[in-house]
Amino acid sequence: MTAAASPALVTPPTDPTAGPLSVPSALQLIGNTPLIEIRKVRDGVAPRVRILAKLEGFNPGGSVKDRPALSMIEDGLRRGKLVPGKTIIDSTSGNTGIALAMIGAALGYPVQLVMPGNVSTERKRVATAYGATLTFSDPLEGSDGAIRLCRSIIAADPNRYFKPDQYFNEANSLAHYRTTGPEIWRQTAGAVTHFVAALGTGGTIMGTGRYLKEQRPDLQVVAAEPEDAFHGIEGLKHMASSIVPGIFHAEQLDRTIGIDTDDAYNMVYRLGREEGLLVGQSCGAAHIAALTVAREIEAGTVVVIYPDFGDRYMSTNLWRGWQPNELPGVNGRQA
Ligand code: PMP
């Protein structure tokens, strides 16, 4: 025996000869994302409390939004609202747009996206690479400005468009009720005690939370929300200062935890360095909320959604000005 790391510490990659050899399209790769145990960024959490992160970046469009986008498009097709000749249009802060663009490309429908002009360059380019047309709203008006501009575009030519309308379409949260929730229940063998997700449309937390509570009524559903209106956590909404999504029902949450943008960014730096998980800003926010609830209990299983990976944010404020600090293990952003 050598002094090398114990083989038990290293899990080999999945056997490439196992499982189905191919799937008919990218759409079949949506969902069934992995859960990973967070072992290091635990900050005083009791040993009998597990923190498990669901890595939604493994969806083919790169985020959790593949699930509701597919669900809303399938619903539109089923109801005859989306028919050949129509364009799929929506206002989106980014990930939903990328998901719609990917699914539109796979199904052969044109996609037009209305987004605030200041969303990350990577997101704009990715959506364009899937063939979508982009229209930009005033960055100062945030996601509400994109919602308003999208409404006026549709009003000018109503028959031309199919609008999935993620903020008001129950097929958004139903996607999570039908897939994310059951996956977590199965992946934890029913052990999940707390479910944590960050708030955008609220679809993830509403649908997943409802499913998990039906299985286990004492399960706690915990939301992470930006602390103030002018935050830098892409994809999230500060509900008090926003148009509240029709699918969001605050009374179904057990708790909401306010998150500071800099704290979320610092958590992203730590997850990269300490766990080997390079994730997006909202994952940092969600992880802070997960730690807050995990620290308060003696035993349990906290499942937290990590909505996407971090590589599509490299040009955003998250990484701009960032430098590794001279103190080992400590990173920061320079002014
Ligand atoms: N994080 C990111 C990066 C997102 O794009 C979104 C969706 N806007 C969310 C979190 C929140 O998801 P939901 O819309 O289901 O609340």
C-alpha cells in the first residue's frame, strides 16, 4: 500500500456502458439531476444534519428553468395555443429564455425573448446561439420593464405569439410538482426534512414544496429572497418591490430568509474553492438560507436547489474585480 489517498475517497465516473445508449432529443435530458452532499461549507452545522444540493445546472439548457419551459410549451401544444406559424415570446431574466430558445430549436418553433439590457453577455449569446431573437428593455426597470415591453409587443399583433407567461402559468410550478419534488423524495428515500430554494417566479419553491409537503406534512419549505430591491443576484426577485407573480403564494412558505448580495457572492467563491462547485449567484443565496436552517436543528436532511452553474456569469459583477486574497482560503472582490 502506498500513502496515496484512500481509493474509497474517490468515486469513479459512471460506467459508460451502463444505462441507455442514446435518447431521441435534448428534451429527454431534462430533469433527473444529481443531488450532491455538501461536506465542507457547513459552518457549524451539527454532524447529524445533511445538506444536499440539487445541481440543476445538469439540465441540457444549463438551468432549473428547462423544466418549467418544457412544461409550459407542452401545455400550450396540448391546448392548441401553440400551433405551427406562431412565435414563442416571453420576458425573461435569462435562464427561462435560454430554456425556451433551446426547446424552440429542438421543436422547430421561432423564439423571441424580451430581457433587460443588462443581463449577462453570456446569456444573451447563448440564447442567440439557439436561434432566438432578442429585444432589450430598459435595464433600470429590471425584470418588470421586460414584462411590460413584452405585453406591448404582443398587444400590437396578438395572433402571432404564444406566450408561456412563466409568472402566471401554473404549468411552471406544476413542472416542479411533477418532477423536481418526486426526484428529491426518491433521491433522499423520503428523508428530506427541509426544502430550500431561491425566489424568482416562485415556480420551483411552490411546486416542489407542495409535492414534498404532501408526502411529509411537517417538512419545512424555506425561501431565499434578496434583502433589498436593488440587488445583484441574477434570476431572483425582491417580492415587496416587484409585480408579484400570480403563481406565487407566500402563505405556502414556512419561512423566508433575506440575503445580502455580497454574502451571496462570497458564498459562490467558497463553493467553488471548497466544494469544487462553480455555481451561479442564486446558488450562493440559497446555500446561505440552507445553512441558516441547518444550524438550528440537531438532525435532519436539508435539500437546497442550486439553479445553475457559474460559467454564464463570468462577465457579471460577481466575478468582475474579484481576486484571490493573500490569506489562504479567503477570496474577495476589490472595489
Ligand atoms: N436562480 C436563477 C439563476 C434563476 O434564473 C431563477 C429563475 N428566474 C431562479 C433562481 C428562481 O427560480 P423560480 O423562477 O422557479 O423561482
